[in-house]
Amino acid sequence: MGRGLPSMTALLGLLAIAGYQNRDKLAEMLGSAGTKNAAGANAQPGLGGLLGNLTGMLGGAGAGGMLSGGIGELLEKFKQSGQGETAQSWVDDGPNKEVAPPQLKQAIGPEVLAALEQQTGLSQEELLARLSRELPTAIDKYTPGGRLPSA
């Protein structure tokens, strides 16, 4: 990924792989960034290698930095693609607007999508389907009170 956005890519990869069904484990893992690494005891079996790949992209930024930086980068990408209102609905209190796979693809861009495909082993179609389903709820959960998490 020449231009970067490793935090956003890692965050999206975690959401695509672990998905909403494992959201409590993800929240615990991300919340305990200071005491365990991302592939530590909270990781589900089979996810350790993948989590290592994804968090390795961070260059030592840590899970807390990944969460705050990833959400911020994601919001910016949505704003740049003309979909800032949709992404902001996930952060703000109130109902979350849905995002269709084509709009998600436009927002995150082909470079990030290709990196996710390579890191996760999932097809772009599967990634977009999972992320369009999980992303609004995940961002909503990690931005309580309409505030981005602190690094």
C-alpha cells in the first residue's frame, strides 16, 4: 500500500474477518492494548496469524492507535467520496445509515480493498458484503457519545 492508511486497513480487516459475531472479543482485545498484543489470549483460535498480519501493518502503533486512527481515516475517506453524512451517522447518536457494497468500495478505494483481499484471503465481494453489514454497528459501538476513541 504505497500511500498508507494502515490503521484503517487493519481495522477494516479485523471487522471483515472477525465480524460482528465476535464484537465482544474484538472490543476486549482492542481495549486491552496496553497489556496484551493483538494476537494474545483474547484472540479466537485461527485468528492469531491473521491478527498478526493485520497489526503488523501498523508498524507498532498498537490497537488503541489503530482504533482511533482507523476510524478517523475511514471517516475522512467517506467525506472525500461524498458520503460523509452516512459515516457520520455511525458516530453520532441515533440511527445508523446503511452503506451498500458499491458505496463502500468507492469510499475505501481500490488500494485498501486490494490490501484487505491480500491480508484476509477473502474476495473483494465477500469483504464488501461483510463490511457493509458490520461497519455501521462497529463504528457506532466504538464511538460512544459521538466521540472518536482516544489513542
